[in-house]
Amino acid sequence: MLGWTPFLEPMNAMQSWWYLLLIPLVFGISVIYRALRVEDYAIYWQSVIIMTVQIVLGIGGIAIALGMFVQWVIPLLNQP
Amino acid sequence: MANNYNNANKPPLNIAAIILGWILPGLGHISLGQKRRGFLIMGGVLFLVVCGVLIGGIDAVDHKNDGLWFIPQVWGGLIVVGIDVLNQALIAPLPVVEKVTRVGLSHANEIGTLFIAMAGLMNFVVLLDLIGAVKSEDLERRRTTQDRRAS
């Protein structure tokens, strides 16, 4: 990590926690999308946070459902 | 008469604003007077691009080896083209031994590439919004206009 040159070299330290990068990705998308859609500037950041949380929870839910399907349901289907 | 009415209500095609919006994301809305919206868009797109380059390095934009990814990425504007130029000038000519530490592998490359592709796709949505955008209609002003319509 100490020998890492930001922007010139990739951040290889994130290989084990890459899935947490969903949060800044969704936050950036929400900032842009809500800037286009929000009608009242006073609730802008609130709507950005709500959209971020909704998408992260949605994708997290899908990930848990798929994980359960692969770990539990498919082995059950393979049983004689 | 009906044609005249339709033409009068037709939204203007903001070609200059669309070009400005590609050159620097958000600049199209700023040029139409929607400064707050423009700066928020600029902040959002630049946030995604900077995060993408921070995670994947400048190799996250590579029109030669990741040509399909470059199609959504290039909508992010000149800054993305600049990153690709830097990549081709600084990383691509390096010998393989030196290149290994500069090229993102596995998740670093995937996520970095994805961040910049999402920035480009979101800026594409912003450019679509510019097609029918009305001049000087910022966030607060838009609400005022709607309030007027309601009352």
C-alpha cells in the first residue's frame, strides 16, 4: 500500500472488499440522477441519500437471495 | 394553424449546450442558466471518474484493449479521452515487466472501468435531458413555475 502511486497505479488493496465500492458508485449515480429529477432543491441531498440506500438495499437483497439459492436450493435439487 | 401551434410548443434543440455538456459534464446546463443543477451534475460525474481512476488507475480507460467499455466511457467527456491519451502514452508503451504494476487486474480493473462507464452513461442521460431543457430554469425556478401552474 505504501508503494502505491494513486491514479497512476490501480488500488490493488481493494481486492478483498471490492463489493463495498457499490456504495460510492450508487452515490455518484444518485447525485447525477437526482440533480435532473428533483423539483425542490431543499430536499436534494435527502433524496440522494434515500435513492442511494434504496439501491444498495435492493442490490444487497438480490445478492442474499442469489447466495441462498446457490448455497441451499441448488444442493437440495441435486439430492437423489 | 395546427402546425404553427405545434412548432411554437416544440422544445428548442440545444446543440451548443449538448456539445458543452459533453466537453465538460454539467457545462451544458450551466450554459442554459441552470447553474446549481449543472454543478451538481459536474460534481457527480467527476466524482465517478476520479473514483474510477483511483481504483483502476489510468488503465481503466483503454480504447484499444477495452473497446466495448470505451463506448459508454467516452460519453463522460474530454476528461475521459484525456485519461485514454495518458494511458496510451504512459502505460501502453511500457515493457511487460514494468506494465504489471501499472495495469489493474481482477476487481481493480473491473470496478475502475465500471465507475467510468457509469459516469459516461449518466452523462449520456444528462445530454438527453438537455435536448428539451428550457433556458434559465433552475431547480428553485422550476418549482416556482409549477407552483404558478398549480395556482
